[in-house]
Amino acid sequence: MSSSKAVLRFGKLSEHAFSPIKGSAYAAGWDLRSAYDYVLPARGKITAQTDIQIAVPHGCYGRVAPRSGLAAKFGIDTG
């Protein structure tokens, strides 16, 4: 097994963008944050803008997934 680490390359598209971060040293993925604040009505839907672009490393899989706590407690999901 290779010990090299995959590097997530990204670019910010505006001054509102936040860099992806790891929640812990052992996290499997990166945490993304919306570049803007939104007011979401009950049972409403929005497309939250991150204002970043990424290059998925070779041999890796890119997917935006909900945080388990937000999905379970508040019904906040991606899709």
C-alpha cells in the first residue's frame, strides 16, 4: 500500500469563498462551507454556493455528502 497522500487542489472564485477543511486528522473527507448566508423556509430548498472549484486527485472519488448530524437532527440533505 502506498503511503503518499492525495492533495485536494482548489481555487476560490470570490472573496466570499472558504477553504475546504478537515474536521480531524483522520477524516475521510473535507468540510465545505457556504460562501453566503441564506434564509431557508421550512421544507424549502436552496442551492448553496461555495464559490470554490476543485480538482479531484487521480484515483479518488468526489462527492458532496451531508453531515450526518445535520441530516439526522434537522433533515438537511444534499442531492
